[in-house]
Amino acid sequence: MYSEKVPEAIDLSHHLSEVSKARAISPLKGLQKYMTKPGLITMAGGTPSPEYFPFSTVSGETLVTESFPLTTQSSSSFSWFWKLFGTGAGKKEKTTTFTINKWPAHTGDLNLATALQYSPATGLAALQKIIQEFSEKVYQPGYKNFTTLIDAGNTDGWGRAALTLLNQGDGVLCSEWTYPSALAGIRPWGVKTVPIAMDGQGMRSDSLRETLASWNEAERGFKRPHVMYIIPVGQNPTGATMEAQRKKEIYDICVEFDVIIVEDDPYYFLQQSPYVPKDQRTDEDAFSSTSAEEKFIAQLAPSFLKFDYQGRVIRLDTFSKTVAPGCRLGWYTCNPQFAERLERAGETSTAAPCGFSQVMVASLLLNWHYEGYIRWLRGLRLQYEQRRDAFIDALADAFQLDMGIEINGHRKGSLVYHASLKPERQFSEKSSMRYSKPLFSFVPPSSGMFVWLKLNLEEHPSYTAVGYKALEFKLWTALAEHGILFGFGSMFSASAVTDETEGDGHFRISFSSTGHDDMKKAASTFALVLREFMKDQ
Amino acid sequence: MYSEKVPEAIDLSHHLSEVSKARAISPLKGLQKYMTKPGLITMAGGTPSPEYFPFSTVSGETLVTESFPLTTQSSSSFSWFWKLFGTGAGKKEKTTTFTINKWPAHTGDLNLATALQYSPATGLAALQKIIQEFSEKVYQPGYKNFTTLIDAGNTDGWGRAALTLLNQGDGVLCSEWTYPSALAGIRPWGVKTVPIAMDGQGMRSDSLRETLASWNEAERGFKRPHVMYIIPVGQNPTGATMEAQRKKEIYDICVEFDVIIVEDDPYYFLQQSPYVPKDQRTDEDAFSSTSAEEKFIAQLAPSFLKFDYQGRVIRLDTFSKTVAPGCRLGWYTCNPQFAERLERAGETSTAAPCGFSQVMVASLLLNWHYEGYIRWLRGLRLQYEQRRDAFIDALADAFQLDMGIEINGHRKGSLVYHASLKPERQFSEKSSMRYSKPLFSFVPPSSGMFVWLKLNLEEHPSYTAVGYKALEFKLWTALAEHGILFGFGSMFSASAVTDETEGDGHFRISFSSTGHDDMKKAASTFALVLREFMKDQ
């Protein structure tokens, strides 16, 4: 597929951790040359006879790829809301069915005798083939000999990658706001986080260069980091998406300072058109609704892989957001040198991802074909866009929203919506209380599942006395008491937050699974609670 | 259930590794008090809407619990061989079917909306309940507040337990012959193995005491070990099973020297009656064929849990040998202090075991009920016993077998079968070549899937020149060239094996999935190859 001119991965073995280097070579290595012998009698492994697998068949009834429309159909009154939210037990869906038998009818058929048996950490051959082709077609890595390796989802993927690359006391470059579970996975190993400032596209390249170029080991107490953890699309929690130019800049800096990029990209296919206020919204959508899959792919922000001519990107893909989290299935795309070590790390943890899941997801994707899966993803993308719009619409109903361009901080360059309390309808003794600044603001996310709210608590009576952290928690608790659970902002900080830390409070609000009425209730309750909260001593 | 007199687990927190202690508390901890609020609107997590799970239903067609008989039926000529081996695509099996819908028809029903969603590392509540009850009924832990925690099988189970208990440079007590993947999982972390001598019941208590009592840290270079890894039933590779008395002795020593026992017990339900040569075999079987499930359980060697009055046993159970390895599902039974840390370790690796697998296995076990699952296990046990017998019968056909009691070494006290070449039928120039000692010997295993062969290569022409390791490899290769793959013995040694190491070669031969004809062919090919091998310079 790739021409002669496309480079191969360079030697990056100096990045392997002590633990990774100490892992044994594949235990199957010595057997491989005999495994293909015709009529081979294998009495080497502890494999149960598939006779004794109690599952004779497993079946799946699955949605068709066209289950979700490609246009918002806003003109047809609120029918799309029904499609979007009117579901549950009563809904009639169009489905197709597949069945996997224990014994294959034809050589190469998916079958339970293989899928439910022990397998190498590379998983089912059929699934391996699907993900390899998918990565090649969609991400178009910039070097020839990239490889893909199945894993048990991005938590497993990052966990294994981190321990393959990092020694105790090493530092990891990450965005100043980031996914707390990724940090929880490495901190117990004595790995330090090195937060890099962000703007409206996520991690800033100038801050990255500055951090790396000015690294003072004596002052910092540890070596210049050689690993980056980044969520470049629908950044968690900010929702920022990094475009090609910024990715190229960051990649080049990583080449210069010899940094490995771990690209955690669960929200890649949930990329969304810019939010348009309800009264200005049309059927038009930045993502073409009729074009073929190639055009859709071309519209998405590229993966770091596309710029990777050295093999220094470890990309993490997952089926959690595109099929279901319970699949516990995802894959690496990276150079073969890292893939081999990641496979060894898998052998002594998950062994291989679950066979039920592999066979279910492989069947789904084989039935759908590549084109069908892309069609599914296009429908899914729009569903989340509409959910985002529905939640922001609900905020617009509950608050007064004013637009502006952010000129500094981690949202620099973004179109920001500033929210103020609406005038109270009923007169009361405090109804005249107004604040000079909006009480919170947010940037509509460009991908993913979250609205990241920046609170403005400066005018709270206790702000000076207790600081923002205590107020963020107090407001979070007040909302929880009113039956609304938002994500608590401080937990997404890559730096430690103490009572003395200056700053603003934040909430991460997920619009991914809340019904329309609940979204409206959440927004109006938020207004109610916030109004009371601001008066509270 | 437990009386007031049954003790609770003691504080064993000093056993937690630095990494384990550094893990964050549960991220859900702060939310729990609000989670049960009626009408709660949760916008905290990144959970996709189940609307978008493409699976509307999944179904399983499963074998009935009586699929395999409880008696050998040796009298009815070879009909049991047909039942045992005459299977594959053409076989008609008795099955029942279950279906799991996306949306539950009744509260508490298993459903895909929950099973395929993100879940806490404790997994599905229904499965949690099943395994807790199972551990209580079958293993009867000696303390009150034991807990169970789902994992992704024993490789994941041991991996997490090891990193929860062990720091770099620590030692682990293990049997002198043991499962190599368990060691491969800990060695990269700089953990040392401390092999303990074995006899016909597995690890020797006198050797264990001797090792611990005489521990000299300065000489050994590391602290007295405080963790034991042990496979007490159908020991891998030797097939030994440890009875109650020995387990009690080892447990008491572990109390005395403050050692945590990790009991890896995949073969617990494959316990087998003693091997009886074919011509003396009757329908009688040490395991009662008609008694109720309680009697069957009572006949099994007890778990270390039964003697555990302090909570120092971490038992690992798996569905790999009793349902299928591809489930990647198992569970811990241990004290709540360790369980909490193991759960945290799960959150940043597998997250939770695969939802497809959880819902499939939970459905199977809910349909079968406890009694049905025990019935299934009783049938399965006998199947492996018959496979073991069929393979040893094949060896008896291919070799001359002589019985004896082993008086020393790692099989001490066992009934051993010594195998010699049968006289060659056709005269040839070398047909008179005889050896003064049998060429190999084995103890019929009392559980599990393996026959552990001890080779006797002393009379090989090159023995003195090249040593046993080279000869073991040479013979293994000759067999592989003839299309027979055995497990290579040296890889099961807990000590490093070098060219200079003295000893005997070994093979581990699995009888778990090889057909009857292939077993016979393997035995006769082994005789043929061994005959040529012994003449070879």
C-alpha cells in the first residue's frame, strides 16, 4: 500500500522502561516454527477441550448502520428529539442477527472453539485484520511498518504503555487539565506529571517547547520528560480539539526533544460542528451529510499518526464510545518495537481481551463492513452533537448567555458563552441583587461528551475567606443535594489543588446519556441553586 | 451465616506494597452518598447512552448441566470413548437458550444497558452475588468478613495481587517446579523467587519452615519473603494435590512467619480418582457418582481458605477451566482490606472485566443454579479423569510400565510408573540394546490437565558431555520434528537452569484437548523417537 518513499520507524528502544526490558521474550517463540506442521499433535498447553465449553452458540441482534440519521431535521418540528431521546423499552429498532457456532462450518469462520479458547495476546485473527485495515485507512500513519495490537480498552492501553515507557521518578507531559484516571494510573508508580498550558485547541506548542527547552533537572528533581499523555480530540475535560497545524508543531517538538506521544483518542469519532444558538440553527451542518466515507474521514482532525514519520506515536483507540464500554476492547497503533513489548505486558495482565467481546465485535464489524461502520459513526457523531446542542439550549433557557472571544487562559481563542442569572420573575427582597460579572462561562465542545464550565465565584461573599476550592465543593454539594451530579472540577487538574491555590472553580458536565427533560431540569435547578448559593455566607 | 465465634480478619495492611498504598481511594467514594437519591440526574461520568449500543439482544445456547455422565460406564464396551472424544461439528447436544435484552423487562433483570456500560471494578451485582455465595458454600473460609471481587481471570488476579503485595527486590515463596507465566509476571519488577522443595503432595512444610527459620538476609541479599505463590491442587506442572493436613501445616507456618498465601487454584474442580491400570479398572470411582453436591464438595481437598482464621489467604478462582478460558473471568476471595486495594488496582488496568462475558456467565449460572453448576463440575471432573486414563493407557500400550513408590525428590511418597522401551518386534542389528534403568517415569496426576514426565537420560551417549538440559531440548526437538509438541520441562523450574545444572529432563504433557487417536499416536511416536534418540550420538 505504502510507496517506497514512506519511511520505516526509527529505533526507539532507549525509551523502554527497565520493567519492559526485563520482560521475557514470547513464550510461543520457540514453538512457532512447528505450529504450522500438518497433523501436529499439540500437548504443550493447558487448553481445555472446546467440547467442555458450555456455549454451543452465541447470537447478537444488532442495530443497522443507518439507525441514526445524517441530518438534524430541525425543520420537521421536534421529531428529531423523539428520535434522539424517545427510546427505552418501547422503541422498535431495525436490527439484523448473527450467530456464532462453537464449530466453524468453513475454515476461517468465526467460532467459539477458537474465540473462547486461550489465545495469544494479539487476539482473534479476524479482529486483528479489521483493526489493522481501519487504522491504515482512517489514520494513515506517516511510516510504513506501523502495527496494531488489540487491548482491553484505553485504560488497559494507557496502563500498559505507561509501564512500558516509564521508570519510577520519570515525568509525563500532559495538559494542565486532563483525565484524572490516566494520572491515577501512573502516580502510584512514582511518576510525576508535568502540566503544559492549554488554549482553545488544547496543549500549547509554545508552552511545550518552553518547558522542554528550559528543563532544569537539578531544579525539577527529575529528568526531562520523554513521554507525553494527550487527549487531542474532545479533550477531557475541556472539549477542545486540536487541528492539524498544532499537531504538526507538537510532533516536531517531540522529535526535537525525543518525546514519545501517547495519543488517547476515545472521542475521535464524536467530532461536532460548532454550536449554533437555537434561533439561528439551520439544517446545514459543517459535516457533510451526503458525502462518502472518504470525505467524512477527511473532515475529521487528523491523528498524530498522520505526522508520525518516526514511529514515536502510540495511538489508543477504543470501542467504548463507538460500540459500548462493556466491550473492554480497543487497540494500539504504534511501531512494531513498542507493540512487541506491549504484547508481552498483556500476556501477564489481561492475557488476551475477552473472547466473547472479540467475537461479538468482530461479527458486528464483519456484518457492517468498513463502509457500514463509518456510516454508523457518522450517525453517532450527529447524535452527540444534538445532545450537546440540547444541553446548551437548556442552559440558554435557564440563564442569560452572552458571547465573547476568550483572550487568555486555557480557552484562549475560543468563542465563549458567559452565563448570568436571569432577572427573577417574582419580586422579593433580594430580587434586585445583580452581579457585575457572569457567574460562569463555557466553550461549546468540538467533540466528546462534556461541557466544561468555568465558574466565576469572585463575588461570592466567602470567596476571599475560603478560596475557590472550598466554594467549588460547596456548590457541587448543593447541586448534589438537589439531585444533580456534575463532575467536580478540581479533580481534573494535573497540578495538586490545595485550599491556597488561586483560580476559578469548574464543573465538567456530561450530556452523553441524560434525557432531554432531565437536561432542562438540570439547567433550571442549576440556576436556582446558583442564585441561592451566591447569597449564602 | 457464620456464628459469633468465627473470627474476623486481622490487620494485614503492613503487607501492602508502596505502589498499592500510593493508589488513590475510590473516585466514586465522594459520590456514593448521593447515588441512591430518587430521581438523581447524573451528569458526572462519561457514559455513552445505551441507545447507542448497537447490540439489542445477545443470546446463548448452552449445554445442560447433565451433558457429561457421572459414571465411567466402562462395562458398556467403548461407548464412553464416543461420548468423550466423538464430538465436533456433527454431534447433537442437548441445550437450552437464554436471551439478554438491552432494556430490562423487570427491575433487577440482567440487561445490556447495564452490562455493556461502564461499571465499577466490582462488576455486575448479579455475578458478584453468585461468586460470593459460591465461595462461602464451597470453600467455607475460616473467618467471617471475607469478601469476593471479580477479576479478568487468574493471570490478571495474580498480576494485581503481586503488585499489591510486593515491592521491588522482595522474594516470593513458590514450589521448586511451578507455572512459568506466574514468575514471568513478577520477575520484570525485580521480584525474586524462593523455591521450596516438593514431595508427592506439592510444597513441603518442613522445607518451608527450614527456609523461613534459617533466613539470612545478608547472605540472600533480600528480606525474608512475606508472600507465597502456590497451586495446591493439580499442581502445575507436577499434578500433585495437597491434602488438608499439609495445608494446615503450611498455613500455620505462614501465620508464624507472617506470610500471605496466594492460592492459585484453577484445577480445583478437576480432582481425579487415582489412576487404575486398564485391566484392573472397574466402574467404581473414589468420587461418589450418586451423592448430592454437598458430599461432592466434601470429597474435594479443602482450600487454604478453610484454615484461614486471619484473612491471610488470597484465593484465585477462574472460569477458564470450568466454563471457557475466553471468558477472561475469575475472582478473588480474600480479606476486605486487600480486596479494596485490588479493586483500586483493577480500576487502572482492566477497569472492569468484559460486560459480554459477565452477562453470559451470569446468565449461564443463573439458569443452571448452584446445584446445576456443581452437577456440571462433577461431569467435567470425570471427563478429565477419563482423558488422563486414556493417555496413560496409551503410554502403557507403547511402553513397558512398572510401578514403584518414590522414596525421594519432588515426587516422594507417590506411586510412580517407570517406563521402559518394549522389546523391538523386528530383529535388527541394535535390537538387543537394552537400558539398565527405565527411560522415564511419571506419577498419574490427581487433578488438572498434565502428566509430568521425568526423563532418565543418564544412559544417553552424550549425557556426560552435554548435560541434561541440552538433551531435554534435543529430545523435545526430535519429537516436534515428528509432529508431537510436549511442554518443555526446564521452563517450569523456579530456579534458573543452565547448561551446568545437574538433574533430569522433564516434559509436561497435556491430555486436556487431544483426541484419543492422537493420544495413541503421540505415545507410539514418543516410543519410536526415544528409541532412536537413545542411540544417537
